[in-house]
Amino acid sequence: MIHTPQHKGILFVVLGTILFSSKAVIVKILFSIGLGPLELQALRMLMILPFYLAVLGWIWYKENLSVTLKDTVWTVLAGIACYHVASFLDLQGLLYISAGLERMILFCYPAISMLMAWLLLREPVTKRMWISLILAYSGVVLFFYGDASFGGENLLFGSLLIFIASILTAWFMVANQIYSRRMGSQRFTCIAMLGAVFSLLLHVTIQGTEDLTALTLPMYSGALVIAVFCTLIPTFLVSAGVKIVGASKAGIVGAIGPLGTIILSNYLLDEPLSPIHFVGLGLVILGMRFLK
């Protein structure tokens, strides 16, 4: 039961994070049927472009609020960093490592976002948040160790790509907190995503991809699922949650994401799951209990 705005914000972040986390599993499935990273990212962005244009147009019609050029530029840059560059690095990294390990590394971003919020926003880090972070990420480390022990080719290279993506994601979370409170979370999300869409389309134009009109129905269907349920809906949920609870707390709540990925990857991809993963799960859940 939702009792306070804080509970509501945490619920938004949890739901958005779970949807975001399921992306890695679906991506792995699409890779297995021959869809490439850049083609997938291009399809995803083209599919969500009309939604964000429509929502932004409706917001501007209903709420005729001015947005400064400076805020718009920084919002666009944050969107490009997270949903173009970080997303591209994330997809590239998934070529080399498991979905579970990808999610573990990517979710290093809460610690980074907490540090950024402390340095840039002077946002206090309470004792409860430190305890929550330590408990949650002790669990994440155990999950990481459990997955890493199975090895794989180019494991370190793939892990590095994902870690860079986590840094860019952390920056986006802090920018989200700053600019969504000035222009509204929905407006921030739309402007950020539109910036990412157009920068990605420029990337695709320069680099070139396979013919996007000659793909199979499962490829289009999978890309649509990622576009709507793993991108469109969770971006609004997470932005609304960050606006309420702040970047640091939202980042810690986001530690729940890897758990969903591990469960799905084990069930759908047969990625190994050992007792050490369950110990990590318990620590993450315990860490969540410290958030109020």
C-alpha cells in the first residue's frame, strides 16, 4: 500500500527498473536470431520516436511553460549520453558477457550517481542510505562473482564497455533530478529521448546498417517489445520516481534490477544460477528494507 510520496516514488523506480532490466534478456534472444546491436538500437529508436513527439506536443499544449535554452541543451546531452552512447555500449558489451553479468556491472551506477549527487548537488548521504548501499551492493558483488566465475571470451572487454555505460547512466540520473524538477519529469524525458533518437539516427546514417525493411517478423516483434516495455514506459516511470525521491535513493532502489535479470536469464537463456546468487539476492532485499 502506498502511504507517502516517497513510497510512490520508490514504486515508480522499482517498476521502471524491472522493465529496464528485462531488456538484456530480450536482447540476447534477438542476437541469437541474427539481429545486430546497431540495427536493434535503430529499430527501437524509430519505433518510440512518434510516442515521444506526441507526448511532448501534448505537454506543451496543456502546460505552456517556458524552458530555457541552457536547460534544453543539457537535457539533450544527458539523453544522448544515456540512451544513445551508454545504450550502444551496453548492447556491444552484451555480445561478450551474459545478461546477468551485464546487469550487475551496469548497476554500479547507483554508487556513482550518489557520489555525483553529493559532489554536484550537495545532496546529503544519510547513514541509512550508506547501510542500504553496502548491503545491496554486497549482494551485487556476490552475483557478479557467481557469473564471472563461469568465464567467457572477451569477458574483460565486454565488462569495460558496460562499466562505461554505467558511468553515463549515473550522469543521466543526476541530470534527471536537476532538470525534471525545473521542467517536469515528462518534459525532461521526452526532450532527452528525442535528442538520443536524432543523434542515434545520425550515427546510423554515418556508419550504415543492414536494410531495416528486410528483417524477420520475430526481429520486429522483439524490437517493438524493447521499444515500448523496456524503453518508453520505464523512462517515464524512472523519471517520475527520481523527481520524487532523488538520484541517490533511486539509484539504490535500482539495485533490484539485476535480480529480475538473473531470474529471467536463468529461465529463458539457461544462464547458470548457483547458491551464491541466492545469498546475493538476500543481501539486496535486506538492503531495500533500509530505505524509507
